[in-house]
Amino acid sequence: MVSSASRRLSGPVTRSPKKANLKISAFDVQAFLDSAGLRRSIRKLQRAETIFRQGDSAKSVLYIQEGGVKLSVVNESGKEAVVALLTQGDFLGEGCLAGQSKCMATATTIAPTTVLVIEKDEMLRVLHVEHEFSDRFIAYMLARNIRVEADLIDQLFNSSEKRLARTLLLLARYGAPGKLEKTLPKVSQETLAEMIGTTRSRVNFFMNKFRDLGFIEYDGEIRVNNSLLSVVLHD
């Protein structure tokens, strides 16, 4: 059962218990790797490597086994925006399954990262024949859609301080299956500022404030404590 506190993390709107109860178990990567006839490859990347670029052909789905990935988009005038930070257990590139021919964002690693690369046709085959995996993937995509909606609500209605706290908690996988990941993937204040729609100086101010209050430990690496949730829940 998901706690009321973790439901509030998804946004300021009230959800019915049935919707709020959406919870998925971790994808068993090793079992998937051991599946008979599975055509896949493993990519190991260093920090700041590009996995794919905006406009590249969309032809595979990737699963993050470890590390983290930043998704960013650039408009015609060259302005860049970070639209998501993905960590271990997340998929990316899934738009190709819905007929997307081009990548809509650039994916860049934010830490040493290992990804499982599955070609589009192979992913479609597995979704049809591996029912347990199919169920988990669909549950993941529904949860991801809810998170995108919550991100939009967060941008529209919450203060930059609350948006930063929520982003740090999401990076720590608060409310997801498994334990809270206290130490976050290495992410710069500039990236956090781009994600929440504010300036680096404001992020720096709030990071120092959170550290002084004991909500985070910050000495190059960011370690998140459960008490940070109080910022998100405070009206």
C-alpha cells in the first residue's frame, strides 16, 4: 500500500485510492537477459556520453541497469531544456513502439551508466510472448504518464523550493519499490535549475537551506533524508 505521503509527492491534486495505488515491482533484468533467443546488447558508458540525439532514428528501447540519464530538448533558437532525469530501473526510447520515427530528445549520461539495448522488433516480440514482462512494462508506462502529468502540475502551481525538493525525492526514488536511494546520481545545480524552471543561484540557495535544516547532506554528492518530504507536504 502506498502511503498518503508518497501519493502527495506526485502532485497537489487529490487522486482516488484506486489510481493512487498504482505500484509496479522491479523488472527482473537477469531473467530477461537469460531468456531464450533474446536479441539484445549491453552498452557501458562513462559520464557525459550521448546515448542518442534529438532527431536520430528511433529504433530501439533502452533499459537503465545502473547509472542515470538526462533527457533534454533544444528548440529552433537553440534554447535547451531538461525534461527528465532517469535512473536505474527506467526505460527510454519507448516512443519507437508507438510509431515515433525520430528521437524527440537527446539522452546524455549523468554518471557511469549501463543500459540494455533492445531493438524495436525484438521488444515488440517480447511484449507479445512474455506476458509478465508485458504487464510490468505497461504498468511502468502508466506510472511514467502519471509522473509527467504531476510534473506539469508541479511547474504550474508549486514554488521553486517545493519543485526542487520534489525533484530530489524523485531522484532518490521515494515511493518507488525498494529502498530510498539516499545518494543521488551526480547532477549539477545547472541541470536541477533547468529541470525546475529557475536559476542556478536559487537552486544553490535552497540546497544550502535544505542542508542547514538537515534535509540533505551535500558535499559534492547529494544524500537525501526522508525529512525532505516535509517541504513537499508543507502548504
